[in-house]
Amino acid sequence: MAPRTRVAIFISGRGSNMTALIEAARDPAFPAEIALVLSNNPDAPGLRTASDTGIPTLAIDHRPHRRDREAHEREIDAALVEAGIGLVCLAGYMRLLTPFLTSRWQGRMLNIHPSLLPAFPGLHTHERALAAGVKLHGCTVHLVTEIMDEGPIVGQAAILVRPDDTPALLGERVLAQEHRLYPAALARHLGAGAPTEQADRTLLSV
């Protein structure tokens, strides 16, 4: 059996998508090993969740580096290298990354976003989807680039928007899809490699 890729998960809060990835990686056939959970928030509940499963955790507080975001990311990068990490999954990591880290981990960093990109990048996606009257909504796993929410798409999951949906109800149903999508998209990415330039805008459902 081929060695599994050592994956680090970045979180800022409870990390429900982190939990989905950890559960998927319990299967020895899954191509990723969750080797580290890292947070910019020392009080993130997800750190305890990960620690309780035996996964190494690390908090690198961003607050001492308010005026130098790259210095914070250099600490993170050094920790990733020391841990032998091959790929990073952002899972509710509430920090905008600088070009330093996105270039260092180009092609080796995934993010999950609660919309069907390229629609509704950024925040408040469920409110915006309802205001726009779209009939389909969902989530996207994509490679991270310097431009937020614009990297090549790895996988998407879609749901129908219901007439009685509220942002909260829609968000709950999208989150359930996120938990299904992220492990599947990670496995797809590790099996197929990074999308080619020609496939950057191809929508892949999993």
C-alpha cells in the first residue's frame, strides 16, 4: 500500500469539517493521514476535539503578529515543514492568507467554501443566495491561490433551495454536504493530482 499523505488541518473554531476529515482518515485505505491540527486561536474548541483523538495539535496565536501577518505565517510554515506535512486543508480557518503562504503551498492547500463557486465568494453566502433567488446552492472544495475563493475547483456538492429556506436552514443543509464533500474531494485530489491549467474552470461533482 502506498504511503499516505500527511495532512494538516487549519481551524479557528470548533472544526466540524475537521471532524469529518478525521473520521474519513480512520479508514486505512483513505489516502490521507491527519498528522496535525493547527489553529490561530489557542481557545479553538476543535483543538480539544483533535487532541482527544490522539492527533497532534498546535496553536500559533496570530495576535502577537497583528502588524506582520507574514511573520505569523512563517511560524506556521516552519511548523508544517517540521511535521513533514504534504498537504493543508483549511476548515473554518478565519484568516486571510498572504502570498507568502499561498505560494509556498501552491497546489498543496485546499479550502472548502459554502457556495457553488464562482457564485458568492466571500462571506454571508446563504443570505446572498436567498436574496439572489438561486434554485441551487451548495459548497465547493478548491485549491487555494492568492485571490480568495478563486482557485481551481476540485469538487462541488449541490442542493435544491426550498421555498421556505432561511439562511440558517439553508446553512445547516449545506454544512451536511460539506462534511460529505471534503473527504471525497481530498481523496480525489490526492488520487488525480492538481487540476491542469485547461481544467481550472471545470466543475467536478463528487
